[in-house]
Amino acid sequence: MIATTREEYAVKALIYIASKEIRKASISEIAEKNSISFAYILRICSLLRQHGILTSEKGRSGGYILKKDPSTISLFDIIEAVGRKSVEIKCNYGAKHDTPCYQSECISMSAWNTIREKTDELYKEIKLSDLIGSKNAT
């Protein structure tokens, strides 16, 4: 699976916030410390807030705060929050060979579906707490 930029930045932002002692950071801080566009990380954090992973505080000392413990947030939750439900299977065999390709007749589709299911299971097992390094982001 290839992670999208949105997924990569969501994980980066959450690792950054979770690594901080107070588990809170402003959008400008996240953008600056992780070399991410302010507007793009604002959109990503908004999606994470809509999916209950982050909460926000307004005002001078406001920012985004982890709503849940990092040990309860899976990599699958993060990927799903920013727009993808599962690993995507893209097979363009039929297009390359100018022949119709039907999933119901595809001899490899069953294998790809098994791979997708196993990958989803793995992503559900990997928690944000597993991704946090020993170095604090304070």
C-alpha cells in the first residue's frame, strides 16, 4: 500500500501532538515543526476532529488536543478519518491488454481481497502509541 500525503501528514501531526507532554499543539506549530502547509494541516486536523480523534480549543492558548489515549487510536482509524476506508486494490490488467476484466472472473481477486483484509487487520493492531518515539516533541 502506498500512503497518501494526507495520511502521511495526519500520522505526522498525531505523532507530534501525542509526543508532547501536554498533548496539545496549534496548527501553526504543527505546520512549522513538520514542514507542512498551514492550510493543508488545518484541513487534516479538522477531519481528525470530525472523527473524534482530536478536539480543539479556541483562543490564544488554544490548539488541537488528542481526544483519546494514543493506545486506543489505530493506524486504521487515522487512515479512515482522512478519507480512505481500506487498502485500495488497483488492477489494470484488462486495460493494459485491451480485454474486459471482471472482478467476479478474476483468478487473483480472491488473493488480493485476502491481502486487503490482512493489511486492514494489521493497521487496526498498530496504535498511535506504538508510533511515538522516545524523543519528546516539546
